[in-house]
Amino acid sequence: MSRKERDRPLAIPGMSRRQFLKTTALGVTVASWGFPAIVRAGADTIKVGHLTPRTGFLGQLGAYAVMGATLAVKEINQAGGVLGRQVELISEDSVNPGVAVTKAQKLVERDKVDFLIGEISSASGLAIAEQALRYKKLYVNTGCNSDALRGSNCNRYMFHVEGCNTMYTKTIGLWQKKQGLIKGAKWYMLTADYAFGHDLYRVSSRFLKANGGIVMHNDMVPTNTPDYSPYIIKIRRAKPDFVYINLAGVDQTTFLKQYREYGLPYPLAGGVMDTVPFWAAGIESLSGYWQSLWYHGLQNPKSVAFTKRFIAEYGKPPDNQAWQDYTGIRIVLQAIAETKSTESAKLIEYFEKGARFDIYKDREAHFRDWDHQLLQEMYVVKVKDPSEAKDKWDIFEIVQPMPGPDDPLELIQPTREENPCTLKA
């Protein structure tokens, strides 16, 4: 089937295509999903078990995750559902690993969801993955970065829309290397003191050292740290060439604001970047070059259309986390439509055979069969001059995709040697 044919919405017998699109009021949206909206009749719903931290230090990201997931389900239901069935979103607050386990068990045992999706904390993501393995239920991670989830902790039932720490590190690192910024440079690191941060420090310090950088010091920082002045004073004394932050959530915001107040001359970089914490810090507190999995300033036509729909729904643009949860749900619903099944085993087989997905980027994405990471483009972005920003959300300009259009998507992925995975079944 050609891509043009695949993207054509399915018409209801006896109704013209024009009438169908008018009836759904979502003509562009239906076509963009890339799978048949209506296949057969059915009274029961397809249940989506969505987990994300809606409170705590990652709560600001979780709020966008819920918005993205909610919009995805709303759009497909307005377009007729999947397999003649409406989609039901059941979203839970997974504020910590213990709660994540309880909520995952509730979603599977009581709510009878067809698949699990979401999460941002790598520790909670691991807890959910263990439950997915226990129940033999598909789980799609949309926000956890830890390489270990794709490596030592991988399992057959877990797939990853979110990029791993190596992807983020290599996206900005390969660009920095090309600019001659790594070799011989001294790097001072601040790292979140939990699973995500430990993994990111391991990955990012390995990359910098392998390319001639000098990691002069690393401070482990507790989550929800309100005062970064002791760390910033140590940075001032150390006089590094770069400050490299391996922080997440509100900790990114707090550090960026306080670092600006001290006016230190050492450029900032980092192992990961989430748009919401950067928005919260304000463009005046930002500088330098970063990496992003997705950004609402992309000019891909379908990305532009998605951003417009999101703004119409919520009054503000989507961040990368909203895009990830929206995209993750679209991917699983495409698999359900194509396999005509909600059985986890059939969905996993569909993913592992290399199915392609339109994720509103210039290149289609697919899952790598041996560790279940979604292979996709990322982007190097530059903080805009405040005078050029159109609004408070317009903080970046896109420098380039990574990998480049002629490079393999594997370029930014961990190798088997860097992150071995033996899929537990």
C-alpha cells in the first residue's frame, strides 16, 4: 500500500468522502493518523492505562503529558474510534515508584486496560515495567530517559517513545564535538541524585571523556533542592569551561534562575532538556545550545497542524512531553488498527517487525527490535535572543536535526556494547 493510500481516511459505506470528513469535523486529523478510523462495529471501549506524575517535582511535566494523551484520545474518538470502538483514557498520578506499582496493578486488574503508557521518572518507569512483565501487558514509556530501561532492565513488554540518555547526550555531544568544544575542555557537572541522574551522569561523562573532555567534578543534587547557591559558589571557585547539568523537572528551573542571578561567565550545557522547566525559568535565564526530542517550532506541516490543534484546545503550545504522550498513544492505536487486535503479543510482534510511524517529523520512526527504542530524529536547538522571541514560549531556534538527513538514525543510539539488552519474556 502506498503512503498516499495509507493516509486516506476510511469512508463509511453510502457516505461520500466529503460527507465523512464534514461529519467528523476532523478531516485533517483523520488523515494524519495513518490508519483506518472505522473498521467494524463494537460496543466495548479500548482502554488506555495512562500513568504520569501529576504532583511532585515532575508534576509540571506530567500536566502536559495528560494534555497530550487526552487530545490524542479525543481526536481519534471524534474521528470514529478504532475498530469501531471508542477509546477510553484512564489516567493516574504516579508520584513515586511505590504509587506507580499500585496504580499499574489497579489499571490492569480492576480497570482491565488494554495497554499501559506514560511515566517520566525512570525509577517509576522500572516499577511499571516490572508489572507489565508480570501481567504480560504492553507498556509504552513516553518520558523515562534511563539507558538501563533499554539495557539491563529491558523486557519484551516495554517499548520506548522517549529518547534514552545516550540519544540526548550524543545529539548535543556530536554537535559540540564538531564545533571543537569538547577536547581539552573542563566540565563541571550537577547531577540529580536518583536513577535518572545516575544513569545520565554515567552516559554523559563517558561520552565527554571518550572525546577528550575533562570531567573535573560532579555534585550529586537531591531532588526539589530549593537553594543552589552552595553549588554555584563551588562552580565559581572551580572555573570550568562549561557547566553541565543532569537535572530534571523543577530542579532545572530552580538552577537556571539562580545561576543567572550570580552572573557567572561559564556556558551552560546539559545531558537532557525539557521545554516546560525552561519555559518556567524564562528566556532571560537561558543561554547556549541544547538538545530536544521535539519542539513546537518545527515546520513539518503535520507538526505545525498538531501545534495549532493543541493551542486551540489548551490556549498554549505543546511541549516535548505532550508530544511524546500524544505520539505514544497514536502509535499503539495504529498497531491495534493494523493488527485488528488489542492482544499484547500481537502488538509486540507488529512493533518488532519494523512497522513505520509518522511522528510529525521529516523522517518516519520505527522501534529497534533488540531493545525496543524508537529510532527517530532529535534536534540541536539554540536559545533565542530575548528580543527575537514572539512570546514566552518562543525560546529556541532549531539549528539542525540529529542525525542529519543523510545519516542513519542509529548514529545517536547506544550500541549493543554500550547498553546490552536481553529481552525478558
